[in-house]
Amino acid sequence: MDTKPQPHNVMEIFFRRSRAHGLKVTPQRTVIYEELLKARDHPTADDIHKRIVKKIPNISLDTVNRTLLTFSKIGITHVVEGYGQAKRYDPDVDTHHHFRCVRCGCIIDFRNKEYDDIAVPDEIAGKFEVTRKKVVLEGLCGKCNNKKEKGT
Ligand SMILES: [Zn+2]
Ligand SMILES: [Zn+2]
């Protein structure tokens, strides 16, 4: 069952959330959000900037950076857990999980009902308020695994 919202609905959510948070829906913000939605690679602000600079030549990386952080604050984007590198953004705010390649850093989405329902350990539940659960699996992606076998 594919429950992913259709692009039209997603833009609706974007407009509604922005308005609810007093955030003006500017053409720049709309383009940034649309570009992020299209991305399946959990891009950095720099990646998004490179992709939209063709459409908006005078947009600065700083603007893209700040806009993505604002999107995260109002909950229409998630920041992917960091590894000391540039922040990466995830347009998919529905519950899903990640496989991360430790070599090339690619992040692949997957969905799994059992992981969604995973129990919070008592030592955590007793001390903290858990607002989101995400399972991150690490290893080598297909491409990197092939390279390893070839010995390169
Ligand atoms: Zn890889
Ligand atoms: Zn993701």
C-alpha cells in the first residue's frame, strides 16, 4: 500500500504549515521545497543550491541553508542524523527508516512496520520524551560492495 502523499497534497501541506507558522510563501521558498521533494538522496543545502541555481541564478547558499533550517523547524522537513558532515535534509516526514552506506554516505529510505512499532527501552522511556523513532542500518551499498569484491 502506497500511502505517500501525492505531490499536490504535499504542496498543500507546505502552504498550510507555512501560513500556520507565519512564514511567507515566497517563490524562492517554493522552489527550494519543490526541489527538496524531488530529491531521493537526502541532499545537503549545497546540493539543493546547485540544483536550483539554474532556476534562480541569484539565490545564495546562505538563503538555501536558512530556508531548509526553517523548514525543519516547522516540521515539513527532517534533518538526517549527522555524522560530522554537512546537514542532510529529508523531505519525507512520514515514519520511515534509513540504510546508510559507511563508504559513500548514500542514504536509502525503507519502510518496515515492525521497526515502526519498535518498543522504547524503559531506561529511555523513563528519562526522555521520545518524539520520533527511526532505525538506521549501516553497511555497504550495492555499488560499494561490488567495488570491495573487485578489490578497488
Ligand atoms: Zn556506498
Ligand atoms: Zn529518508
